[in-house]
Amino acid sequence: MPKIDFKNTKVAFQYKTDDELKQAYQLFKLLSYPSLVNLGSIIAPIIVNCGGKFLIKKTLYKQFVGGETREECLNTIQTLAQYNVGSILDYSVEGEQNEESFDQCKNEIINNILFSKDKDYIPFCVFKPTGMIRFSLLEKVSANEPLNHQEKEEWGRGKKRIFEVCQTAYQNNQPIFIDAEESWIQKAIDDIADECMNTFNQQKCIVWNTYQLYRTDRLEFLNKSIQKSKQNGYYLGAKLVRGAYMEKERERADKMGYPSPIHPNKQATDKAFDDALSICMENIDKVNICAGTHNEESSQHLVDLIDKYQLNKNDKRIYFSQLLGMSDHISFNLAKEGYNVVKYVPYGPVKSVLPYLIRRAQENTSVKGQTGRELSLIMQELNRRKQKVK
């Protein structure tokens, strides 16, 4: 079976200059201190509101975000494309609260679809449902609570926005991911995703739902999703991730006195993720897969499954995905070997993407070994370059 050399830092960081690598090292060094990240999460919004957004833009923003507009992202997108790494334009605005903002987000995603449709190096678009529907309304619908007349009308408008986005994706043959969010609003999102897939995925996979495998119930839900797609004759798009709201999920469960929906440890989450990959590959005739993972073992597992089922490395039903600014050793080494790889390229005004940036910072302290691994790989590459100069 083909083995990917994820330790090849020459390939991983070939697109970065020495100065860029040193800046990345300094940032990840800061992120290795949880107390500093917690303090930064509190004061970052204050800094931005007081006119100090340039500080955020020079650090976290520069590492993890492509730019303030999709046009500003083009430089990053074209650089990635030179190394056969695709991009997903991610308008990283979430948790909006008014109809005007929701409509603006919808229009932004539609423009992303039109912007990306003829560009092979932008194979997907993506959106967060809370960019188009109020969080507390999603929560109420997910809990099956009755809606008053005003809320029913609001819910109808929110669903219409999402359907309009998915219909535009369908009409322009541009696949689109619906991102997952917190567990207590996810049922409403899943129901909309199912409806959109049933409507727009009859001929091919256009709309994709996201499965957070750190949740204890997602393997069962994935199996049910596959069965439902087969019964209704549509293709299932499955973006598999571990999950991004672990601390928040556990805190809420503890506070409200219900069992945590999150696996008790990393090993259980890793097993669930790899099992999900296996389940999807067993049903590859009806399932398209995007493995959103920063884990070498899971990436190798999917490589092995592709080999097991004797599929082409670049089979368009199968993608690997990582976030911009993280896990380049996975992205670039897989791409070099001919697999389909995409990077999430978030964009948006500094103030609007701050929740995303704070989540990235917190993730790098809470995920076991993530920051240490990034630091180690960057240092390894800097040392390799230094030896080469000598």
C-alpha cells in the first residue's frame, strides 16, 4: 500500500519564505501558552474595537485568513494552485442577528459560487447556516419548540436563503458545503441539508452536509443519512470532521445537566472518524467524501482505502481538506502524490472573522499536540534550509 511521507518538510513548506516560516514559528509559540490564548480571546475584540485591528492582521489573521475580500484571496489561491492544492472560499462570518446581514451573507455566498464556477482550483464553496439564520431560531427549531407567527415567517425566509444558495450551486455545477455548528442547533441544519440534497443531488453531488465525528451519535446518523439517500435516489455529500466546539459542548452539557454529546477522549473520536471514512468508502457508489482532518493516521487510512478499492488517486468523489495555515505537511505531501487536496481559505473583515480566529487559536491549544507538531515541523524545515546554505 502507498505510504505518504508526512515528515517531508521540504515539500510541506516549499511555498513559504524563510521569513514567513519564522513568523509562523513565533505565532505557534505564542499559541502554545493556553493562558495567553485565553487572555487574547478576551482582549482581541477590545483591540479591534479600539482601532488596533492591524495587530490582529499581522498575526493570527495573516496565518489563518486569505484576505478581507475574495479578490484579496486570489494571491493565496493561485499560490496553492501552483502545488496542486485547491481552495475553498470561506466567507467566515457567523452568528449574525438581523435580516440585512443574513441577506448580505446569502449574496456573498452566491457571488462566491459565480466567482468559482469556472475555476478548477476552487472546487467547492461553503457557508455557515448561522450566517443566514438566527442562532436562537435554529435552536428553537432543533428542539421542536412551537414557533409563533413571526418566527414561522422568519424561519421561512431563512430556509429560502439557503435554498437559493444551493439552487445557484446546482445551476452553476459548483459543489457547496453546509458547515456543521453546535449540537443544539444541528438538527435544524441537518434537516435543511437533507432537503437540499434530495432536491439538488439527484444527478450528482452538489450539496454536502458536514458530520462532526467527536459527537457520540454521528456514526449512527451517517449510516441513516446514507440509507436515506439510497431510498430517495440522491447522492450524499459527506464532509467528515472531528469537530470545533468541544469545550463549549462540554461546558453546556455540564451546566444544563445532560450527558456530554462529545466522545470522552481523543482515541474514541479518532476511531469514529476512521470508521466514518470506511463506511463512506463502502458506499462510494452513492457517497462523495471530503476528509477534513489534520491527523496523519486518518489521512493515511483514507489513502489505504483508496488503494483497497482500487480507485484512482484523483477520483473526484474523494477529497482531503485542511485549514489554511495548518497541517501543510499533510496537504502538500498528499497533493504531491496526486491526491485531491483543498485548503479552506477564510476571508472577511477582521472584526467579522474574529470568532473564527479565536476558535483557531483555542483549537491549537486544546487539540493534543497540534501546536507542538507545527512548531517541530517548522523548526525542522528551518534547520534543513540552514544546513543546505552551509
